[in-house]
Amino acid sequence: MNPLPPVTKYLLWAIAIGFLLQQVMGETLIVPFALWPWGDFPVGYGSDGLPQTVGFQPWQLVSYAFLHGGWAHIFFNALALYQFGQRIEQTLGTRKYAIYFFVCVVGAGLSQLLVTSLMASSGSPPIPTIGASGGVIGLLLAYAIFFPHDRMMMIIPPVEMSARTMVIVFGVISLVLGITGTAAGIAHFAHLGGMLFGWLLLRYWRGQPPFKKRPPPRPRLVR
């Protein structure tokens, strides 16, 4: 059995450690490290008697991905990261794979930040976002681009289809559920953001529209 490539292995360790810290520290990690909407929102009082507030901070665009909402949440994200991540890392190479994953995470976070901030500004309660799903869905998109004809089995419904078809179906479902507000506990726009930013990055690397065609690498001179 081949060992896991390094970035995939470290990411699995990171989300596992983050989840274990949640079990020890409880909600303490959610306040500073979950992805909150833009603004200041009261969450009670601290030990010093002063009011505490939460709101968006820049580091949350990465830290939210290493927190999870329960055993099922982390299990399915870790399983997908294990299944898709190692093959994408072998295809892109270690450095590009790490860049790709975190671009998807940040892109998913920015998309979700926009949606939750608009909701909060219209009077909805602030909702924190946690989970690596945005990055994982970005990996699924990359898998469908590199290996479009590989056969995959959806969980719900249990139907076999090609990787490319699965990504299209998943994207349409996420868009419909996000627009209609169905299954509100799931960050549908984070999923869509992870897919969008991953797709844009791959097209940038390939020099495909909407980006300019990239010139071939300059040859190295042997002296």
C-alpha cells in the first residue's frame, strides 16, 4: 500500500487535531476561529463582566476549515480528502496541490462570508461556518477535470455515474438548495465557491479563458 502524499497526510492530521481540540475545549474555539459574518455581534459576557462580540477576522478564512460540527461531518470530509486528495496531489505535485486546496478553502470562505453578511445585515442571526467541505469540493472538481470518466457512486441517491456528471449534479443541487434556502444548516454557497475558485485556478494555470494563454517556460542554459 502506497503511503499518503505529504500534503494530504498533513491536512488529515490538521483537521483531526482541530476536531480533537474542539472535544476538549468545546465552543471556545468557535468564537475566534469559525467564519463569522462581517460586523460585531454580541454573544454574552466574559469573566470580566464586559460584553463579548464576534465578527469576521481575516484568519477565519482558513481556520474555519479545521473545525467541524460533529463526527459525521468530519468523517465524510476526511474520507473525501483521503479518496480524492492523494490522486490530485500526485497529479498537480505537492506545491500546486497545497496552493489549490487553500485557494478553494479561501474562495469558499469568501463566498460564504458574502452570503452570511448579507443575511446578517437584513436582520438574520449571525451564523458561524465551519468545515473543510469547500476545499474538499474543490478537490472533487479537480478530480472530475483530470479523470472525468472515472465511475463514482453517489451516497444519496446511491447511483453510479461518471466523475464529471457527479460534479455537475452536485453543483446544480447546491445552487438550487442555496437559492431556495433548503437544508439551511449546510453551507451551499461555500461549496459553490470552492468549486468556482478551484475551476478558475486550474484555468489560470492552463492559460485558458478568461485568462491569457501563458507562454511556455524559458529553456535553461547549460554552461
